[in-house]
Amino acid sequence: MREKTVTVFETNCTEETFAVGKKLAEQAVPGQVYCLNGDLGVGKTVFTQGFAEGLGITEPVNSPTFTIVQVYENGKIPFYHFDVYRISDVEEMYEIGCDEYFYGEGVCLIEWANLIEEIIPKEAIEITIEKNLEKGLDYRKITLLS
């Protein structure tokens, strides 16, 4: 088993966080799963909106908080955007057919993936967004483990 590579991006405004998401999506291929973790208000939605733009998604993208998964098919590859913050049991993921998304023809991005880590594919790419108020209100550290 190969060791994962750590890449760190530092951003100082929402536009830069958006751009990191866009850049990663431009390199995404079908079957990839991205796990996006970070506290409330760190910029997960901004990152995800950039990611969607990088896939060529033109419709508005917001967190699918009450639907668990939102499917976008108008980009270069299908985009499956999960928000599992309100999930109470991993069984809910199986009920919506998570395996079809995880191993499907599109790319998955899962917000709050740490809540369902036991069912995440081993080859998933982990992304953590963190604030550091000592470096400014808009500073974000985005760590990619791939």
C-alpha cells in the first residue's frame, strides 16, 4: 500500500478557496471520491462551488443539507455532492445507494465525511479546511491527503 501524499494550500480570501476547489476538480476523473472535512463556517461550500465549476457545472451549487446527496449531470462528468452532517446512521447511506455513487461514473465530494468514515473507499482523497485566526479572519489552510 502506497503512502498518501500531503499537499497544503493556504488561502486568504473566498476567491482563493474557490480557486483551489476548481483546480482540483479540473484534474478529477470518474470514480474519485473526495472527503471534505472542516468545522462549520470554514468554507466547505465555497470550496465545493469552485469544485463544481472546475467540472463545468453551470447551475447553482449549495450544500444538500436536507437531501444528503445532490446530483449534477451537466458538467464534463457527473458530480455527486453529499452533505452527511445530519445523517444519524451509516445505514442511511446504504438506503440512498451510496455504493452506486462511490463506484459510479462520476466524482463524489462528501462534506462531513468523517461522520461516515467506516464506509468511505480506502482510495478516497481527504481534504481538510481549517481556520487560523492568528493569520486573519479569511485565512484558510486546505490540506489534501491523496
